[in-house]
Amino acid sequence: ALFAVLLGAAILLAGYRFFLVMLPIWGFFGGLWLGAYAVTLIFGTGFLATTTGLVVGFVVGIITAVLSYLFYMVGVLIIAG
């Protein structure tokens, strides 16, 4: 419970900076899941059961992490006018 309170206080006081750090991390894990799941569907193997699934997952994860950060900045610039 104490950890949850401290995490909530950190998000409250530094939410935007925390968001900018977490956005690529969330993008990485989403891309990791997407790449590994695609390999699972294509080859019929288990989820993250093969080296191919891991490698494709990591590559797609890194790409989506970079794109999530860059597209966020592009969105901010578009909204700012």
C-alpha cells in the first residue's frame, strides 16, 4: 500500500515527465507483443517460444517505442498550430 501511495504521489507531482518516460516503454511492450504474436500466428509456435519470436518482438518493440515518442511530439506540434 505504501508503494502505491508513493507511486501516486510521484505521478501527481511529476506526471508529465513520468508520462514522457513511460510512453516509449509502453510502446516497446506493445510492439514486443505485436511482433511475437505475429510470429506465433505465422509459424504456429508458442508465444515467445522461439528465438525468431523473441528477435522479431524486440525489433518491433524498439521500432514502436521510437515511433510512439516521435508521433507524440508530432501530435503536440499539430495541436499547437
